[in-house]
Amino acid sequence: MEYTEAPNSLRITLLVLSALSFLPQLQRIWSQKTSAGISISYVLLNLIVATEQFTIIFLLMISAPEATSNFTHDPLSTGDWLNFAQISSVLGLFLVLFSICLYYRPSGCSARGYIKVYTAYLFISVIPELCDLIAGTPNNTDWPQTDYRQGFAGTHGLILNPLITILGIISALCQTPQIWHHAENPESNSSSFSLIGLATQSVVFTLVAISWVWRVVYTPEPGFRIGPDWLEWFWGYGWPVVDSAVFAGVQGGLFGCVLYCRRKGRGEGSAVGGETEPLLRGD
């Protein structure tokens, strides 16, 4: 069957929906002036995943487009730039969410450690790319002779990218205790975790994950293979599919966790309803 890329209209639609899916959570924190009930570690891990996605697509499209004939067109098409906008917008919105969670963090919660962790990660991801873009690589040599670019691409594409995908799964383990805490302690501070935001992002990012199958250029590259077919697929094309699917699954799983708490009566007094109703008692 002939491969047909997703139309740009679909990419634009998903770009808009992805951005809108963050609004319920951002609005809830802003209106309540607190991020109580939201694990900052959960937000940080998802922010790191989004940053790694941006690092890879920035490398493929801007820093070293000569590195591979996979994933993007040559020259870059409108669809490629819409893919770049999709990943960039998600990163930007996670940065906003991370910032607002820190600003409205509960008393007694220090922001310093979270900021240090993310800053350290920036120094091995986006910042080296920006330095390379501005100053050029040593001796201004072309790909693939530049050892710096080879090492950077290999480290991120083959090692860090798969490992950081796991952080998206771990993020659920950071947020779940917060849900249980507010379910079992209704007298505690109200939770700012948005149920509508969870449901919306689970659906939207499931669609985004599926769409990535038809958003890239598939160009088999003969040569030495260093992994099984599924891993080669992930390295070359599948990382945005998997990362988006993991995020959608985590959001859906947390949504189910909240509903389970309600069903068990852990959130007695909370009504099933719209965003004006409590997520868990006191939400």
C-alpha cells in the first residue's frame, strides 16, 4: 500500500488541540493561586521528555540536517515545520506549566532543586545546540567529520532519547501519591489537579501519537544495523509516536486513578461534574 503523509490541515488541527489541552490545567492553577495536589516532579519529568523531543527535532532540521535522510524532507517542507511547531509548542506549554507550578507551589516546597535539575539538563541538550548554531562547530567542518556533532547526535539519538522516554512513565508514579493523599485527607489543602485537563490530553495526545506514523519521511538507509527492527524504528522514526502515546497513557491512567478514588468513596462529597466541581474532595 502506498504511503501517504498526513495533510497539513490535520497537523494544524492537532497543533491547536494540543495547545488547548493545556488550558484547563493552567486556568485551574491560575484561578486557585496554588499548585497544591500537583507533583512538581511529575511536571518536571514530562518537561524533560518534551525538551528531549525538541532537542532531537532541532538536530534533524536545523543543527545537522545532513545527519540523516530520514524523518524530514530535503528541502524542508511545510509539513516538517508544522511537526517542528507541534513539538516546540508542547515544550513551551510545559515550560509555562512548570513555571506556574513553581510560582504557586505550596509553602514549604523549595523550587531550587527542580530548577537545578532542569538547568543541568538544558546544558546537555538545547544549550549545546544553540551554541553550535550561533558559533559553529570547531574548525567549521561539515557533517559527519565533526566529532562534536557525531557525539551529540549519537548520545541523544541512541542513548538518551530511549532512556528519557521512560521518565514519562515514571512521572505517573510521582503524581499518583498526590491523588491518594488528597483523596484520603479531604481536610487538607485543595487540589489543583484538573480532571478535564487529564481527559482532554489523554484523547488529544492519543490522536497526536497516531498521526506521527504519517508525518515523517521513511527512507531506508542501508548499512550497519546495531539493534532489532523495533529499536531501529524508534531511533529513526518512532520516538514521537512512543513519547506521545506514553504521555496520553499516563494522563489516561491518572484520570482512571481519580475515578477509582471516587468509586471507593475516598473522595466523599465530591460530585461528578464539570471543572467547577472538586477533582477530589477539596479540589
